[in-house]
Amino acid sequence: MNNSQQIELFGQALLDYHNGDSDAMLDYCRDDGYIQSIPVGLFFRGVTDMPSDNISISECKGRILDIGAGTGLHALHLQGLGSTVCAIDVLETTCEIMKRNGIKDVRCVDISCFNEEPFDTVLVLGHTIGNVGNLSGLRGFLSNLQKLVKSDGKVIINPLDPKYTKDPRHLTYQKFNVENNRYLGEVRMSFKYKGKKGPPFNWLNIDSDSLKNIAYETGWECNILLQEENGNYLARLEKQNF
Ligand SMILES: C[S@@+](CC[C@H](N)C(=O)[O-])C[C@H]1O[C@@H](n2cnc3c(N)ncnc32)[C@H](O)[C@@H]1O
């Protein structure tokens, strides 16, 4: 998973938006020169704005862990419904936003160092899974997750499937990856915010068949709950031996 230094500008942008800069924009700069500008308000969306968020909420049961909770939109909603939620994020800035918003159990911690009694439901939403960086990162993340999930528990993951794009710039980037013996959905990028460019880091967009295969290798059954035309999808992982 990426560390807090690599994605610090992401947290700064979110904190600025929270403090009133509602026009804040964050640039995702890929190493081939492609730049995507994202309105920071996206991370403050209503929890019922997107089908993938709605379905994720409806899947939740019991004690919940929200990994890479960001502004805490899911955690706050679930807490309001009476659920017990632990929201974790590696950034102090996003944890500060969550605390100000009234989320009771916020932990500022890297998921790779997080140990706790197993949960009934684990959420990895809003493309947070991209922070694993590459296929071996995904394998490690899903293996480690076993200890955080009860035997009859589940994980809800919301990735982006890179195979859905028709944009020639993305297709060329994917082809370059494959020619260089990398998985097509690996991205090398950095954030740019208010004229400042952050350090490079790796990001992973994973197609649903590869996710199913790696989930199976690491002890999970994987079912796809939603697939959208833009590649956004939702997967439910349950323990194989249950
Ligand atoms: C793309 S944002 C998604 C936020 C939120 N889940 C949503 O749906 O809007 C990914 C979040 O994961 C957090 N994150 C990245 N690496 C992490 C790590 N190693 N441990 C915990 N959180 C991490 C980031 O700080 C960020 O808030």
C-alpha cells in the first residue's frame, strides 16, 4: 500500500475543501504525461449518489472496518444507522476531517500495520484498492486481510476495471505496460496540487477476472455485485473455507 508521504497532497486537497475551498481541484499526473484533474468534492459525495456506494452500504452487517476511509462518508452514514464502525486512514489530514465530522472510532494507521479482532464486514471503497500499486501488492493485501475478517464475514471492494476503457491514450499506456512485462492496469503517477508536485507512486486498476483469480489464490471466493460501463465495479469476497 502507498505510504502517507507519497499521497500527502491528496490529504491537503481534502482538508482545504473541508475548510471551505469548494473549487479545489487535484491533478493525477501519469508518467506518460497524461493528466486528469479531479474535483476534490468527489470525495465529499453523498453516500447515496453512486450505485456502488449504495450497494456497499446495503451489504454491511455487524462490526465494520472501513479501510482508506477518506472523508469518512461511508463510516458516518453507517454510524448514523447504528452500526459500530472503525474508520482507518494513513493520512492525518483525512483522519482530522473524520473526527471533525463526528466519526467516533478513527485510527490514523497504515493498513499493513493494523491489528484488531476480526470484523464482520470490511470496506475498501472509492478505488482505495488502487493503493496496493501492483499485482504482488494486491496478493499481499488480500492475504493479510484474512486475519481481519471473521470466518463468516465479508469484504466489499470497489476497483476500476482497466479493460473497459476505449480511450486510445489509456490503451497505448496499457500496451506499453504489457510490452514491458507489467500487468496492463499498473499506473505510475504523482499528485499535483496548487502548483506543487508530489513524489511518484504506483497505482493498480484491476480487472474483475484477475481480481477473482488473485482472491482465489489468497483464500477468498469472489463475486461481482455490480459492473458499470465506465469500468467501476463492486466485488464481494468471502472466505473459501466457510
Ligand atoms: C481514493 S481514496 C478513497 C476514500 C474513500 N474510501 C471514498 O470512497 O471516497 C483512498 C484512501 O485510502 C487511503 N490510504 C492510502 N493508503 C493507505 C494505507 N496504506 N493505509 C490506510 N489508508 C490508506 C488514502 O489516504 C485515501 O484517503
